[in-house]
Amino acid sequence: MSADHSVKPVKIHPLLVVLAVLAVFVLAITGYYQELGHEFNFWGAAYSALGLFFFHHVSAKVDNVLVLIAAYLAAAVFIVSIFSLIFSKIYKAYLVVKIRLTYRDHIVVFSLSQIGRKIALELLKNGYKVIVIEKKDDHFSSEIKKKGGVVLAEKDINTEFENSFISHASVCVLAEADDAHNIKLVNSLIAYLHGKPSGRVTKMLVHIHKTDNINVLKDYLDINNKHEHYDLETFNVYQLAARKIYDQFPPHAYVTDNEKEEEQAIAIVGFNQVAENFLLENIILSHSPAMTNLTIYLLDKNADTAVSHFAYKYPFYNEYIDLVPVKLLNTSFYANFAWSKKEIEKISKVKIAYMFGDSDAALLTASTNLRQFFYAQTLSISQIPVVICLPEDAEIINLLDADHDYKGGIKSVFSQQLNIHQVKLISDTCTSDTIIEESALTDKLSRIINYYYALKYEFAGELKQKYNLNNAADVIAALEHDIVSMPETLDSINEKVIEDYVLKYLTAKTSANYSELKARFSIQKRWNVLSHRKKDSNRYAARQIAFKVSSLKRMGCWPLNRQNIQLFFPKLAPMEHKRWSAEKIVFNFKYGPLPDNKDERFILKDILKIHDQIIPFDKLDDLNQEKDLNFFLLLPLLNSIKNN
């Protein structure tokens, strides 16, 4: 629900104040002249008129009408002037009280930067309660207020937190363009929330521009995770755009396993930060049951340099994708027959092309040039999809769509007629759908994935040690079977249903009460204690659910049930382990044996990022091979929740 702000600050035009003051003096002096006659003195009358502003002339006797009017006008000027001076404080106090009484699970956005403004407006449009913290009182602030948002500005940061009731917010978006400012704000916010325990978990979405800063935050911020009242997730527009493109136009939707190996290819045209992040998405997520690498042709005027740059940062990439540099001779694809015939044939058979660049106009033109090239090879104007990531460097795209309805704009024509799709770097990524709804769904699935593994591999030991449950292993095995089988017996499944079933089951098997068990074995508790990097690991697994389900369908593993999944297990588990290994290596984990000592294992695994399972699937022991199968056994449950 949007906030109602019918009360607006009083703004008095300075000219009106001047005219009112002049009117007081003219009326008073004229009145005194009529009243005093020959005893009239101009300077004495002027001084008496001045006294009217301070209610000096308060006699109830009406000696002169003009003096009476002047007295009332002077009083009005005085009262309104005082009110104007204190109104902002009164209005601020009103807003703070209103927030305290009516705002719960609201969203607080720090800064009306380009990203912050876009996010705030999108949230307001979709009915969220939004408070913006912004010190600049400009037209952007007015725009937020007109849309129903609250804008607060304080010199003291703790007052900002207090007045925005941040301890009861569901999400905080830190959208300042400067990394240092946002990191400093994160530190202050964590300290504030730590001192204001409310039994809630506040999601912090922090915009960080530099990849190195992102990695340090995820790897080492609150590594022991002592504080469970916040959940931090970083983002930047380049990563968001790459993720948006991958999830909306995933390569696996166009590439199938039953085609010839040389046809398992996509093309990337142009290389920038979004393209680099898109390659990482493919390294982590583009793994099929066939276990063959996806071929990616990188077309750029400096293709060899781009691949060398990527290889310098990610030297392991060729274990997971086949990246082939192809020198682009010009942006119009004219006379590219200087390419060999074999190169032309291979590129013309890619299943989808993704285009990246630094100019909207140049990309739009280049996309039609690429379509011309594909047409010359395939005689089809729409056979191969083309996706372009527009950097929004100018308003040209909005101009082309401005005078047309939805069906007549350039975006619609390109999409429907030419199979050329546009994704805008900021407008299509910094949205409530992407930042809030899709993030919330991914986190929901991620929490369930984590909870399942915690139940299967951690609960039994804790139940035996803490509650003396000697048959804990049998209890957990029965629970695990019931949870995996839920889609066969329940039409609607969510986190609450799963957690409630587990806690009631454990209550019946132990002497503990429901509340005591919830404090230790709830879904949220198990999620809160994870490091930020471990949370991200679960998020990647959740994002690949759709790919895995479609792969199983193509393999003939349908309907999706335990029996069929176990039948196809030899093909499925290596795929998940390859995805997991790629994710770990992308985030700078290295292989190494781990000692038995718990403290040493923690240092090596969580700080130095050494892991003993980054090895081929067939080298794993039975227990760790089973972990990869377990994810597929959980797929029917996850798919059911996702579809609901």
C-alpha cells in the first residue's frame, strides 16, 4: 500500500510576504492619520504600525477600521511566518509518528542515485511502502513524494535509522554510486541492527561497483555470522544484467543434447563488463547431462585480447566452456567472408547470439547487421534469436518508442518480427521484480535446499547429543523420505508447511517442546548461520532448477519422481557436481586435503577457501556422490514450490 501524503509543507512566495508587510504599514499609517488628525506624526505612526506585528495594539475598542484591518493582517503575517519556520519540524514529527504506527515490512532506499531512484519508483508503482533517505531536496525527492513515498534527511545516521524504523523494515537498498560510502553505511547499519534486536531478519541489498569489493565482502564480512538479524546480498548492474539475460534467455532453452557437437554453440558479440559476467554465468550454470562443454564464439574486433583478458582472470574457464575468439572485421558484418568458410558455417549455426556494447544506437544498428548476416546463411529473418544489452547511454530507444503504442514501438517490432530482444542495463534490471520478487523466490528455494541438507547431514548428530535421541539416524531418514515425498501427497507446499511438519515430528520423538526445537531447527535459523558465500552457493543451485527439470524431461526422466530420478542417477549426479565445482573455482576455491581438526578445517575451508571435493565425480567417495544425487531427489519438491 502506498503511503498517503495529503499534508504538504507550507510554501509562501516571498512576494506575498512583502506585499502583506507593505499593506500593514499603508493601512496602519492611513488609519492613524484619520484617527489623530492634526496630531498625526508619520514616524510615530510608523513605529506604532511596527508594533502591530508583535500584538502591541490590542485594545478591543475599534477607533479606526483601517487600523483594525492592519492589526489583523500584521497578526496573520506574524503567525504564518512563525508557522512556516516550524512547519518542517512539525511535518517531520508527523511523518515519524506515522511511520512508527503504520509501517511494517517496508523498504528503505538509501540515495536517489540513478539506480536508487529507479528502484524506489518501481517499488512505489507496485504498491510497496517505501522510505527514501536522501539529503538533497531536489525534483527527484518531490517525484518520490508525489508517488506516495516518504523522503527523510538527517545529519546523523543513527537518527536516519531510527526515524525510518529500519529495525522493522523487510529490505534495505543501499544504492549510492560510491562503494566506500555504501560499505561504510553497511558497517553502521549492522552495528545499529545489532543493538536493536527485534526478532526479525532485515535483507540488505548493497550496490557495489567493483568486483574485488564484492568478493571481499562475501568472503570475509561477518565470517562467523554471529549476528542473525540481517541477510546481506551485494549487487551491481553488470551482474544483474548478466543474470537477467541468462535467466530470461538461457542457452539451454536453445541448445539441446541430441544435436551434433559442433552445433552446441552460442555467440557473444562484443566484450564489456556485462559480457564478462555473462561468461561467468555460463561457466557456473551451463552444464548438461551430456557433460560436454558449451561452445561460445566471442566475436569482437579485439577478440584475442578479450579472451586473453578473461583467461588471465579465470584461467580455469576451458574446463567448463569452450571459448573461441573470432576477430570481427567490422560492425556491419560486411565482407566478413574474410573469415574461413568453416568459421562462417559454424557461426551461422549458433543457437542464439548475445550482443554487448557501450552505445544504444550502435548496438541497435549492429543487431540488424547481424540479422542480415544470419539471413544470408539461413534465409530466415528470425531463426536465430538475438539478445542485445542496451547500456542506456542516451534516450534514443525511449524516443523511438515514445510516439507508438505498445505494439507499434521499436522494441515490439524488433522482438516480434526480427526475433531481436532488448534488455536495458538499468531499467530492466533495477526493478522490483528483479531486486525484490525474484530475489525473494530464489532465497525461498535456497533456504529449503539448505534446510534439506542440514536435516539430512546435521540434525541426527545434534539430536543425539542434545536430546539423547539414540535412534536419531532412523528418525531423520524417515523425515527425509516424507519431505521428498510431499509433492505426491500435498497440493500446496511452502516453507511453513515443511518446517511445521519437521518440528512436530521431532516434538513427538523428543522430550523438547515445539518452541525450543524451533529456536534450533527452524528454516530461518539454519539459513541465518550460513556465511554470505554459502548462501550464494545455495542461490546458484536454486537458479538452475528450471534447467535441470527441462534436462530431465529431454532425457525421458518423466514424470519427475524418486523412482525415475534414481534410474537416471548415473547421468544426473556428475552434472550437479560439475556445476558445484565450477561455482567454487569461480569464487577462488582451490583443491586441497582437509585435516580432521575442526578449527583447522574452518580456517582452511571458510577463510583460505580450500576444499577437498573439487575433484572429478568418479573420484568422490560414496557419501559425497550421494550428496549430488540428493539435490535431484529434492527437485520435485523444489519445482512444486517454484510453480506455486
